[in-house]
Amino acid sequence: MAHVCPWWFVRSFDNPIRRRFHNPEQMFGTFVRPGMHVLDVGCGAGFNTEGLARLVGPDGRVAAVDLQPRMLEMTKQRLERGGLSARAELIQASTHDLGLGTQRRFGFAVAFWMVHEVPDLERLFEQLRSVLEDGASLLVTEPKLHVSKRSFEASVGAAIHAGFQLRDRPPIALSRSVLLARS
């Protein structure tokens, strides 16, 4: 199994300074509109979930998925502090299943700094493809200091093999990023 970031380590990069480099409203604002249903895979402590909840507005919905119950609890607390709980659903994943079923559909998904922790990339990307609407985008972002270019490109290859198309390579600070489209 791939290494999973322990819940207590998230505080080292999920802090007020991070917003200077990774402002969720700016990073995702061109992809997310009010009223959308979006997916935050590997939500961690909810840094991006909070920003996505603001972007989808009161008529939208964010599904925040994580493997670790403690991460989901931190996300819940963050959303409650921001008055955004009604806009999000927290979902406990397992090592081989995102826990989304097959009936859900999302217009946008983000996998931020977490794909390198997944032991079965083909399964991950197949599941993501199955819940995204036709033409919907998936933004995959990995930390440059932790994930090599070669490893990142292998992940992109797994996504393409699962039926995604490369749309763009948006610049995101300290990261390797790719915008994929469900074909």
C-alpha cells in the first residue's frame, strides 16, 4: 500500500500561509460555477473543500472524500466554522473504493496532493471517470518536492488509460498539475 499522510502531519502544510500560494477560489474559480456539484478527493483537513463550498454557493454541493476519519472530522469542523456545512457531504473512503456509488454525477473534481498516496491508480481514475459528467474536468495536482516528474507523468498516463483526455497543464504553485477531461 502507498504511504498515507497521517492526519497530524497535515498541519505542516494546511496553515494560514498556504492561502498565499494555494487560494482555492482562485485555483478553481474558472472551473466551478454556483450550483455545481463538485468532488474533492482526498480532502484532508478541508482546505480546498471550504473554498469549493464557497464557489458552488448555496445551491451547489461538494462531496469531500477521505480515507481517514480524523481528516473528515477536521473538514467538518472547518466547514462549521465557515457556516458552509449545508453545502458539503463528507464521505469515508476505503483503500479501494471512494464510496461514491455509481449514481452520483459531478461537473468538476479535484485530487490535490493525494494521488501519490493511492495504491491502485487505474481503479482510482476508473471510479472518478464513472462519477463525472460527460466533458467534466478533473484537476490532478501533486507536490513538486514530493512527487517526481516521472511519477507524475505515470499518474497522468493511468488517467488517460482510464479514459481521460489531457486538456491543460495549469500552473499551480509548488505543484505539478494537469487538467483532464472525461471523454
